Amino acid sequence: MNTIARSIPTLLAGLLATGAFAAEVQTITIRTLRAQMRYDTTDIDVRPGQKVKIVLQNDDDMPHNLCMFAPGSDVIAIANRQMERPDEAVRRNFLPGDKSIWLHTKPVNPKESDTLEFTVPEKAGVYPYACTYPGHAAIMQGKMNVAALGNGITDLKFKLYLGDWKVLPKFSELNPHREGGVPDNLLQLKFDDYKNQYGVVFTGKLDAPKDGEYFFDLASDDGARLFVDGKKLVDNDGIHPSGTIREGKEKLKKGEHELRVEYFQAAGQAELFAAWRGPGFTGTPLSKWIHPNWKGTVKSKKKNETTGMPLIVRQEPIVYRNFISGGGNRGIGVGYPGNANIAWSAEYFGLAVAWRGAFIDAARHWTDRGGGHQLPLGFDVIRPAGDAALPFAIRPEPGSAWPTVAKDGRAEGYTWTGYELDEKRYPVFHFEWQGVKVSERYGVEGDAFAGQGRLVRVLKLDGKIPDGAAVRVATGVDIRPANGGFAVNGGKLSLDGHEFENAFQVSADGATVSGKDVLVPLRAEIKVSYSWPNAHAMHAHAQ
């Protein structure tokens, strides 16, 4: 076997500087998701010194940007800090004057795009990116992972076998024609004496730098398999061209592991490509030949069975009866025209959570009837009246415990009687409390997505209302009078690992603050409105 007397670090450095998989500019398009306050791409894997072009395509109905931050930056804090001087923030198009921002797009208006072309920093690390418009960075963010190359193979050896096969043979039952070492420790098929009808088994060692999940890429013409510690991770057997790069993965402990690659050549082209990547390093070739379609960052992600089926609200509400995060086990989701949505709980008899923007993604519960709770698809999720709280109480004292439903318990004094659609096909929820028949209807006035709409809740009670009875329309850690109602800071809301500010405005005739609660005395009809902080109205100044 002919070899090139170069070490793998020298060879890979040459590839990075001038070679096949580094010379081209890698183009990454990041799109904004309409009414979701999110980027569609939240993870980018690149190498130090790599040339990259990022295209921000704004498919949303409001402007956005993309700012690249230094590793370790608190993007939410930096974006929020600029609003201490809102007039200056507007003049700067909501671009914080913070030294941690080393690259950014211009403000990108709806249906427009902007392009960033740059060389990836030499320092490895996680570089966060985010939209710095008011309130966006909380969920509209991602990370660019800059990782150096990993270790190559050590102690690489080969065994050459002669034969005419259509699939890989059992090499353990055959005698090798010859064997030896591979001085440059790169898989290669450079045999001067055999062009066709042979097989080869490579064995060597890979040093995993830390415990974690490792990915292996393999392509071949003709068949090949890749094993780690005797376990087959990638199978690309048969007679075929090398067009497809196949992937396998395995959790490895830190330290040395046995690598085995089997290959056979029938006739025609002879090609073998392998690479690996793992914690702390990007795609690293293990072969001399580099597949032309490999960019060093190829990832075959498992299809996400919980996304890809968003329910789009148009002229009338959509009712979604399934498990919604924050809605308990008997939640009824409703998406309303006007870009506001709720999960109403038939377990707690009231509004469990509300949010604005997009409604819900139904894929989790449609694909194979997947279980679990689905997170709201939009943003600014709020929980106005508390977790597992019942709506009514009699003569509540300031600071006294508000009635709740105990875990695995029932709501004492309440009876669920179902819901119906009114003449406009809006759901009306019905239940009874202390002999009083209650109906509850929601709607949207204005456009909540643009920050100028409000969710309107109407309660109607029929029967003798107990003296001193009240409905709790909001609870929070900080409640202050504002705009004819109350500005409520409900405290951080955590749903399935996602955190929301849980801040909102509430107003209703006769509403008063009692301790940490906003209460309204019960009467035959009560109208309550909820709205979100109007930060997005400032977008008009930026356009």
C-alpha cells in the first residue's frame, strides 16, 4: 500500500486552509416563523476559520434582526437593558450598544432578508445569537457551535483479502492476502496491484475526549460497514456508488475505543469515506478521500414527531381538545381570530394559560397518537389566576389561601356541564358552582400579535350568588394600577423547560387588589380583559 508521509494534523490543516471541504463558503438560511417569535434554525455547527454566509429571511409580519454575541453572553439581559432608555433604543433600531455583539444584520422588515458573510472566529465555543427587538430574545435565539477538529485514528492497520463479492463476506472465515500498517493513519484504497475484486479490513483506535454521544459518517463504492468496540454503527453494504453519506451514533466513555471498518470493491470506482464528530469537536475526516457532499457539519437529525403540523386560525376559532402544557389534564385549547389563544381547564374551571401569536402544533398528538403535553406554539404565555386555582371564593381575606384543586383531587362544589358553540362558532364553557349556573366566553378585540389587542373574557351567572363571593381574575408577585386596570407581574412561568415572563395587564369593572390578588365581586355578568405589555407597538418607530 502506498502512503503519504504526513501526519493527520498536517493533512487536516492543509484541508482546512485550501482543501476540499473548507474552501467553499457554507451558506445557512435562517427563517423567522410567522407569529411564533422564533427562528427555524437554533443550532449551527461550524469550524474555526470556516467561511460562512448567514441569510436571515424574515417570513414574519413584524421586523426582526439577528445579532451574534460573544460566548457566555446573557442575550436576554443585554436585549432588555437597552429598554432602560427606550427613546435611544428606538433610534438605534433596537440594536443594543454592547461590546459583546460582534456581528449583526440590519433591521429586516417583513418578507425581506439580509445577509451576513464572515469568517468563523478561531476561538472554539458556543456563540449565541438572538433577535434584540423588545421581548424577542427570551425565545428568539439560537447558538453557533464553533468546534475544532477532533482526534484521528491511531495504530491503523489493514488486512487485504481477494475475492469477487456482491455483499461483504465474513472476513473472519477468510485468510488475508497481505496485511500491514498505515503510516499516516487515514483510511485509503490506494492499491497499485489490485483495482477490482478485493476486500479490506481496517482496524485502529479512536480516543474519545470525554463522555458523550458521538456520530460517525460513512460513504463507499462499493459496500462498507463501520464498527466501534465491536458494535456495528453504520451499514452501507452492497454494490452501489458512494452518493449517500450514512450516519450512526453511539454513547462513548472518555478514552480509547476500537475502530473497525470493513470494505469490498467489486468493479469500477473504488471510494471510501469516513468521519466522526462528538463533544467539543466538529466533523473530522478519518479517510484520505473526502466525500464531495460532506461539509464537515453534516447531521442526520431524527424526524421530530412533535412538530410540523401547526393549526392555523383563520375566520373562526379552532378548538383543540388535547394535552396542552399548563392546561392540566382536562385542558381545552382555543385559538381565536386576532392572534390570542387560551387553554381553558375543565379541571380547574377557568382560564389556565393564555398566549399570543400562533396557536398549537398538533403533530405530537397526531403522529402515532404521541403522548405528553404540547407547548403553545406562540409566545408571551401567561397564567393569570395561578396554578390549579379555582375561580371563586366567598369573603376571601387578604393574604388567605385561595381555593385550589389538590393533586389527584376534585374541585369541591363545582360541576362541569360541557361547552357549546355559539352562533359565531365561539366556544362557551358551562359549569355550576354552589347551585349557580356559570357560562364563560372568550374573544379577541384588535390584534394581540401586534401588541394592540386584548383577550376578552365574559362570565355570566344565573342563580342566587352567595354573599361576599368574588372571582379571582389575576394573581401576582407585583400588582400596580395602570391604564384603568392593573399591571400584573405573575412571577416566572416555567412550562416544559421554557420560561415566560408572565406579565400582563388586567381590567374589569369593580376590580380591586386584595393582597396578591385582583378580585371582582360576583354579579350576573362580568367582563374582564387581558392584554400583553405593548412593547411591540414601538416597532412602528423602527420601520
